[in-house]
Amino acid sequence: MMKQNLIVVSLAEVFKVVELANKGGNIELLRTIIRELPSNGITVEWLKEAVFEAGLRKQRVICLLPNDLAIFKTLTLPLIPMEQLAAAVQLEIENINGECYVKIVTQQIQAEMNLLKVAIVKKEKYLAHCELWQQAGVEFQWAGFSFRGIQNFLNFHKDFLDNQTETQIYLEGSSKQVSFGVITGETVLFKREFTPGIEELKEDRQEILDDFLEEVRLSIAAYRKLSSEESLPIKIWGFGNWSKVEFLQKKLQRELKLNWEIPERCRLTGKADPEAISQVAALIGLGLEELGWNTAESLRLYSQSRQNVINYLKFWQAASGWVIASCLIVTGILFWLQAGVIQHRKDTAWLAAQEDTLLKLRHTETVTRQKLSRLNTLKTWQVDNGRELEFLTVLEQNLPEGTVINNLTLESGTIKDLSGTTPAVSYLLNRLKKVPLLQDLKLKGTITVSPQGELFHLEGLIHEKVSK
């Protein structure tokens, strides 16, 4: 069966749709749609109509996040391993902002400290955005940031758009703000947001233009100080709807010696509207990532249903590893037993003298067969989806980043021992108390500290099964 085309959608200031197809490794741009949003705000009814007219239902869809859903902050943290760093950033942000999706955008090391730029998306707002699309009949697989799409677009078009230098700088304009970014390859070197936005710039008032040029100067100076680079490319790319502020081109050239260029063509085959390329470039960039041109996934926000599938697969990958290891042990024991049988045939008299040993071997064989029988019931246990499976699945979904489970003893609805390491036991317990199925887990013994984090032992009962 032919694979579905890919749809990339966005409600970032306008309703935008890009449809792409991968035909034997050749990515084709099939269509673009740009439609103004209603002046009185987006409603489910309006979005349903737009989705229906664009033919988006039952399609393979990903989403470009509106810029106003993301907040960007700078953090300074000690030098620690990347796994612990991600958990520390998550904890730091959630202590201030509540439940959030946090992605590390840039990482610089200065004075033996991590200087980080992080993207923060409130979980509540993201889920509301997903629900709006779902009510209109669209469920996207994942959502991505605009800067990531622009990064992919520029990298894909290197040497095609005369962007031959490794380092690229760009301005992405929206009605209320402008994003200044510096990228090289797969690395975001610098990112900064400032005002005024395009709506104010359209007024063509000198004081507003002066503010804009000063913000660009400050952004360049901040990047140079951070990177110690003396020079930047003389070309600056423009993404977004800059059609009514063409006068900026001369001002950037005259004041900052920067050549302003808005892309009007792309490397993809198919029909491309030159006036639309700069507005849909970020969507094209995310589409290229999904179609296999770039397989990095660290900056994606998955839908809840997709994330549940990912968590489920991770759990069963871990479980299958345990099953394989157990089978290898059992196989070794069976070979050992078989060797005993061969030896019995060769030297019956010697085995008779070793009657006690033989009895022990027979006992081991019985126990081994019992364990094999239990292993054979694992698939049935998975299908039945009992309380234990639900407990393990929910536990996997709610473990803080950086948490490693070393031992789990579970028997007839009772957790005898759940032990491992985590960046902060207090934060782990707080997370578990919020989940009905896990709220009966209690700390057993004392907390000790190791190089991997804080060691913990938990015990308790599996709470009453959550209704589905």
C-alpha cells in the first residue's frame, strides 16, 4: 500500500498547510495553503470548516507550534552529565512554572558552568492546542518549534540558496515580536526574541525602526560576546510575512551592513509560490525531518496518544531484555542437564554413586521447567492487561527524567521492593502521590546519596485499578 503523504499544519497567526510527498527519495511539495484567521478568534466550528476544505481528515499530520505557546529562558547550571542535566532543567523549570514540556535549545560552557537556552511549553496550553485540532478532526503525531523548522530548511538548502557559509543568521517575524537566530549545522548557537514586531514596523515610523535596528545590533553583540566570534555572515535571512516592510532591506544594508534576503524558491520539486516560501519554510523544515531527511527527535513534542505508545514500547523493550536473559540462563541449565544425561549413559556406575547429586539435578530440572512455564504465560499476561501491567505502564509514564529502576519485586498486588536512583527522591515521591495507581507507595528505610543520584527503596500496595 502506498504510504500517505505528509501534512504539516499551523495556526501561527494564519492557518497554514503544507503537503509533502517522498517519492523514491525525492521530496515533492504538492501544495501550500495560507488562510487568514478570523478576527474574533479561532473557534472549533471555524477550524472544522478549514480542515474540511483543506482535506486534512484521516491524514498523516504533524504540527508547527505557534510561537506564543513557547517561552524561552536562559539558565546557568553546574557541569553535569547530559542525562542528569535534562532532569535538573526539568525540575528547575517545573518548580517555577508547574507542569511543562522543557527542551534544551542551546548549550554553552562558560567558566565551568552550563549556560543553557531552554524552550518551555506549558503542558496545559499544549494539551488545549491538541484538543482544538482533535475537535476539528485532526490528530497530529507530534509538534515542533518554528526555529527547528527554519534550521532544517536552511540546512537542506545549503548551496542552493547561496548560503554557502556554515554559520547562518536569520530573523523570523511575527506580528508582535521578532526572533533572531544563529545556527550552524545541527546546532542552534544563539536565539533571542525582541520587539517591535511586524505590525508596528508596518507603520514605518522612525522611532520604531530605530528600536528594531538597535535590537538587531544588541542581538549580534550578545552573540559575539557569547561565542567570541569577530565576524558574522553578511547575509541575514528573513522568514515570515515581511511583504509590507520591504524598506527594511535598505536600512539593514545601510545601518548594519547586512544583506537582507527573503527566500523565494526551494529545492523541492513541485509547485512553489515564491511569495509563500518564507511563510511556510518552517513547516517545510519540520516535514523534511518527518520524511527522513533529518531523524533527530530531541525537540519534538508528541501527542498524548503517541507518547503513550512510545512509553509502552520502551517498557516492553526492557521487559523483552529480561525475558531473553532468562531464556539464555534456562538454555544453559538445559545444556548442563543434557550433558548429565550423556554422562549417565557413558558411566551408569559413576552416576549411581552420585545419587544425591542426581536428585539435586532432577530438582533443578523441575524448577527450570516451572520457570519456563511461567515465561510462556508472559504473552497471555500482556494480553490480559492486569493490574500489574497497568501499574508498570503508569509507573514508566510518571518516573522523572534521570530515574533508574534497579530492582522491582511485585507479588499479588503488593510491591515488596521498588528501588533505584533518582536526582531527587522528594520530587519522585511528589510525582507518585499525584497518580491514583501509585499513591500508596511509601519510602522504606533511609535515603542515601551515590554518584548516580539519590538511592531509594519504596514499598506499598497497588491502588485500586483506575477506570479507563
